[in-house]
Amino acid sequence: SAGPVWIVPSANSATPTGSLVFAYRRGGIRTTEAGVPLSAAGTAFRVYVEALESIQPGLAIANTSSSAATVKLELIDLNGAPVAGTSLTLAANAQVAAFLNQIAGFQTLSLPFRGLLRITSSAPVAVTGLRSRNNERGDFLITTTPPVPESSSSSASELFFPHFADAGGYTTQFVLFSAGAGRPAGGTIRFLSQTGQP
């Protein structure tokens, strides 16, 4: 089974928060796990996408309304220039999950590609981004990439990545981008040790 999950709080009850974890097994061996946080529906999102020979981006979109939604997908390169676009219609309460190269209009995307996928909809949708890779042993690995609502504007003076790892076989890729068109982003990145030292 595959599809979206709706969380509807009981009357006079707080809306819960949380996440789900899905795992993939091949030949009885778990090869990957990924987490998807609960997310609110919206009408405009941006998701980082990276497409290489060994990396495929994907997404899942769920129409949370009781009427059909027209969803526009637009690929934007790292300079903010449009590269390709398409649209699809999602029936009421329907969901689509696909890798980018499976979506009409993106099958012939020139590789390598790094940029943003802008998702806009005529009705509220819930979105999550995906990133898959086949490793050196041929294992299929997947993780999620969180969507950023274009309407989000953090008033926090600082934001945090609570963990990164570099060395001992680990690498970390930081992905930073503006949440909306015409909204430049800039600042300083500070790295600290586990004891809090710069």
C-alpha cells in the first residue's frame, strides 16, 4: 500500500506532531530508512533537487482538498533561471509520488542538474521531496528532502543544524536557498565542535 496519511485531531484536542519512518528491504536485508515529518498543506513550496547519474530526485504531492487541484512544477537552476516546467491535475484527496524523470516534461532533463523545484497549486497540497541513490554495491538508498513553504519567513535571528558529520567515512552536504523569489538570503555559517568550541 502507498498513499498519503491524514491526521485529524479529535474535537477539543490539540493537533499532534510527529513523523513516520519508512524502510526498504531487498533480499530480506534492510538497505535504507527515511523519515517524513508531518507537514501542513499549502499552495507554494520549494524543494532542492539534484539529478546525477547515480542520484534521482523525486517528490510526493497529496491534494488535501475536496476538489481537483492543478499543480504547476517548475525547475529553477542555482542562478534562479527557469529550466523546465509542467503541470498536472490531482483529483480530490488524490496523491502522486514519482521520481522527476518519470514526470512528463522532465524525462529529458540534462544531467547533471542542481537547483530547485517550485511547486504551486490551485488548492492546498502537502509535499515531501525525495532523493535516491544507488550506492557502490548497487543498494537503493533513499532519504527525504523537506519542502520549504514560500510563505514561510522565520523571525529567528539564528537557525541551527543540530548535527553534521565529516570524516570517518561520513560526508555532509549543506543545502541553503531562499524561500521565495526576490527574497535574497545571506549570512554567516558557524561550525562548532560537540563541546561548543568554534
